[in-house]
Amino acid sequence: MKIKNVLLLVTAAAIISGCANNSALLRASSTNIHNDIFTESTVGESVPAGYTDLSVDFSAKTHKPGIYSAKDIHGTPDYQLLLNIDGQAVRLQGDPREENSGLHGLRDAEAGDGIRYQFSKILRMKAGTHKIVIAIIEDEIVFNRELILAAGSRNRLVLEPIYRRAPGKRRLGGANVPSFQEGIRGLRVFLNGKPM
């Protein structure tokens, strides 16, 4: 019994520490230290020598606004994606649209009535190694990695949401599957089709 209590305390401490680290990284990443790391680009522009393009795409679904509280920004235009590359930050506005999708199999985490967001941006920067931080501020989700981008290349960074599971709730067929209604708990990130 004592071992279970110790393990529970260690697990709780690790979770709290991770949340504190995420909060500190979120605050630091929200601040613009530089403003000359990247510029916005458009599809079809040629990439100049020594530079690279990075296309960032993220689609996610949230519950409708006002379900949990009047202050909750899920389902509103204020729900944003934060990108910070080498100290230059930009907040991406999603394009929120109502979506009511039917169940596409028992494990469809996006089935139901909610708000679909589509975030997209093309950034141009010098080729080389860059530190990128991607965050969903409202959900305190933070992803950070180093990217190595070759000169003259066009790169695609695709983000996929990992939804939370509803405790105790089961879908038709008895499966306890994740649902967008429960919120996002993390991100899967792919650079040029390869997981990061």
C-alpha cells in the first residue's frame, strides 16, 4: 500500500512539474525577442538561394463556445495557435466553422457537433537549424524541437491533435475512445511526412 502511495506522489509531482515547465515555456515563447527570423510567404513563390520555406498546417475540432463557461474561448476566433521560431513569435488565427460530422467508425474522435479550426501559414527563413515552439495557449499544449531545413527546400509541418478520453464514458460498442469534446491533450507533429 505504501509503495502505491509513493508512486502516486511521484507521478503527481511529475505531472505538476511538466505543467509548470509548459507554463514557463508558453510565457517565454509568447514574447517576441527577434523580428528578423522569418517572413510570411505564399504558395508558388520561388525560394531564394540560402533560404527555405516552412508550411505549417493544423486542423482541430473543439466544442462550441459557452458550453463550460462564458470565459472559455474554445469555439471562438480567439482560439489561436502560437509559433515561435528562434525567438520570433506569431499567433495564427484559425478559421472557425461549425461542423456536425457523423460517426465514421467506432473510434472517430471528431464525430459530433462542434467547431472546426484550420490554421495555415507559410514562413520563409534562412536555411539551417532552427528551434521551433508550437503551442495551443488555451490548452497549455507545448511542442518544441529543432528543425534542420535545407537551402532551397519547401517543407511541410503538419500538426494533428491528440484528444482526451472521457473518463467513464463509453461509445457504442463499449469503446472508451478519445473525443474532441474532452479537449486536446497533445500534438502529433510530422515534418515532410515523418514523425518528429
